[in-house]
Amino acid sequence: MLESVGALTGSPWIYVVVALSVLLDVFLPVLPSGVLVITAATAAAAGTSTVAADAAGAARHVTEVPSLLALILCAASASVLGDLAAYRLAWRGGARLDAAIARSRRLTSAQERLGSALNRGGGVLVVIARFAPAGRSVVSLGAGASHRKAKEFLPWSAVAGVAWAGYSVGLGYFGAQWLGASWLGTAISVLALFVAGAFAALLIRRPAAAAAAATAPASAPTAS
């Protein structure tokens, strides 16, 4: 993937590919949008190093590379737009939406594990869930289905998008700086993204488990 994305660097198409992947990820959580952002950032960091070397030599061809800041803004904007689209779809949805979610085992499982926690967690949990597997889909669809006000959801969606995009681009950049633009550096950066996702899922599940444990005695029948 690094070679394929690297071939797009220096072209505006890299932003289009990243934006489409992040935008559609809310509907298709299987899309590797995070891996793509990290790979693009790794390729950009490698190109930046090449440009610096060329400038020092003052005689070699300089290749344009995507801006890391633009990459963050692109990924974050696409994340918010995707959240908004899912939010509006769920707001107006009905039986068809429920059937579509039911056909996705991953979304159904995520709803069962995270649903109650997301309803209680508020804005901070929107940010945490952005890193969890399918968490973004559950939050956006859940906010729309429960008819939460846009002003209560979208600001936190923006914070979540910027945090996720900055973290992903940062992983790609620093991975390339420390380990070079190789498959090893990209793999370690992707692993760090997955670790963050697992940790986010753990943070989301813990309040739900604690709440279930607290309510269990109250709901248990009393002995006569």
C-alpha cells in the first residue's frame, strides 16, 4: 500500500482518496481509512525528507508532496461530513435503516456492546468512540436515531475528527522519521492505531459493565 499511496503523492488525488475513504468509513467500517491516512502521512514525511536533502544539494529535482496539515484538515473534515451524513440518515431513518444495521454483524455487535454507554457518556465519549472499532458508526447513527440536537453532537464530532486525524497523521509522520518510510515503520504506526482503538473500546465498555453490575442487585427478585 505504501508504494501505491506514494505514487499519488504530489497530486491532489491523494486528498480525494483520503477524503472518500474517511467519509465512507462511517457506513462501511471495514474500510481501512486509518491505515490509508497513516500510509499517506508516511509517504509525505518521506517526501519531505527527500526535499530537504535536495535543497541541501541544490542540484536535484524536488518532488511535491502532500502537506501534513492539509492531510489532517482533509481527514478531519471528511470525518465530520461522514458523521453528519450518518446522523441525518438515522434521524430520518426507520425500518430500512434498522434492517441495514441488522445485516452488518459488526455494527450489530457494536450496538449491543456500546449502546447504553454511548447514551450516558456525553461528548467526551463521542471523542473516545471515534478511535474504537465501529464506534464512530454507532455514535453517529445513535445520535440521529435518538434525535439529539445537532448542536449537542456536531461540535464533539469535530473535536473527535481533529483528534483522530491528528493522531493518525502523527503516527505516520513520526514513524517515518524514526523508522524510515518502510513497511516496518508503517506496520508499527498501524499497530499503534489499533492499540488506541482497543484501549478506546475498553474505556467505553467499562462504564457499561459497572452500570450493569450496580443495577443487577436491584433487579433481582427478593427471597420470600
